Amino acid sequence: MEVPLKEKRLMEVKLGELPSWIMMRDFTPKGIAGAFQRGYHRYYNKYINVKKGGVAGVSMVLAAYVFFNYCRSYKELKHERRRKYH
């Protein structure tokens, strides 16, 4: 039984089907908010809401926070590395 393209997950889509799959997505503010909500619930149920948890869930959030702040301040950091100290 063939699954319709609209119902396939990203990892199940073939490379040739990718442009048409992207065009079928809902890019309205409500659709984007729903995608973030689904992603949050998947992350929470996989890493945070478990019987025997570890530091993996919290460390991923911390790593994303550090990476985001590095990207945000990259322009200033780029000028700092070329400055001569003498």
C-alpha cells in the first residue's frame, strides 16, 4: 500500500520528491506553530519525560543555546580575532 506524499515524514521522502513535498507543507503562522509544538512534544517525550533520564536532553538544549549565542555574536568575534595585541 502506497503512502500519499503529503503524509510521509521527511526521512521517508526520496530526493526527487523533496521539492513537491516542501510545497505541500503548511507555511501559515498556525502551521509553523503546530510544527514547533509537535517538535517540542516529541523532544519532551523522548528525552525529558522518561523513567530513567540522563543528561542528554538538558545538554542538547544547552548546546543549542551556546551555538545560537555564538552565531548571534559571530560578527563581533570575527573582528576580535584579527586584532593584534602588543
